[in-house]
Amino acid sequence: MTSRNQILSAIRQQAVPDTALPDLSTESFQTFPDPVAQFQLMVTQVGGTTHEIESLSQMADYLDMPTALDSQRVVSLVDGFPGNLALDEISQPAELNQLELAVLPGQFGVAENGAVWICDRGVSQRAVWFLAEHLVLVVSRSKILQNMHAAYHFLDSDRSGFGDPQFGCFISGPSKTADIEQSLVIGAQGPTQHTVFVWSGE
């Protein structure tokens, strides 16, 4: 018997008894009197920017449109907001090189940490979230959840994040790293800017 097989055999003999999952129905999780305000605070603290808007048309003022359309490559999947690059016509992620601005819908936000859940329903190139220099997410005010427990409960009940579509993840702020000498670098592997618009519609 090889050393590898001896190790694996020893591991198999150390059977760990099954442990029931904890009952979370009676747990008290962190909540906030004003989840929208808390969400905006957390987005700011993780390096992003956030604005409350009543209409999607207001985004143009904050994003300096249409000036950006004249000099930048812009993808938009938000109704009523202009873009000049059709994502459905992109066949390879490499074609998103030098994408300056991506305006995309978020499914919901989490007040606890400023995260936004995104999924690839209706998005032909999932790389768009990670290759744009400036990532803009739009989230409905009514879909700001209190905490991650509520977020996973929503995903489990709504099934909008698992199974269909094929991809989803939480995004919180611009890309960042502090691996080298504990020095925080913004935009190390992805978007250098991150903006979340919280709007009153659905």
C-alpha cells in the first residue's frame, strides 16, 4: 500500500458523526432602522458612490451624459439609459477591452455590507461586470434587504439566483486588494469606480 493510500484509508476510518444544521428561525439577526441609509453608508465605506433618484433619467446628470457617449465605450442594460455598444453583438469578452462605463441592473442590495446581487439573466457577456472601468448598478429602493441572512432567504425562495440563471454573485464596491504590504489599492483587478443608484421604481 502506498503512502497516499495509507493516508486516505486512515482518513476514511475517522468517520465524523452527522450534525444537524442549526435552526435559524428563532435567531435575531442585525437589522437597521433605515436600511436604505445603511446601505448607502456601506457602499461609501467600501469605496463606492451612491445616489438616490426618483427617475432613471436622473442618472444622466450624475454620469455626465451625453458627453460620455461621445468619448467612451458605454454598455447599458437599463431601460431609458443610452449606450453606444450593444452587448448582444459581443461574441468574445476580449471585445469589451477599454469599456469605460457599464450601467447594469442589480437584483437587490444588502444594507449590512453594501453588496448588490447581480445575475446573468438577459446578460450575454457576464465579463461586463468585471471589465468595465466604471461599473454602475441600479437597485430598487424596495429591494434593499437588511442583512445577508435575508438575502440568502430571498435567493432560496425566489430562485432568482440559483439554477436559473446560470451565474450570480454579490458585488460590493470597486475591485480592491491589500495583499501587498497591506496597502489598499482600488481597481487592482476590475472596475476602478463603482456607483449604485437607488431608485424608487421597481
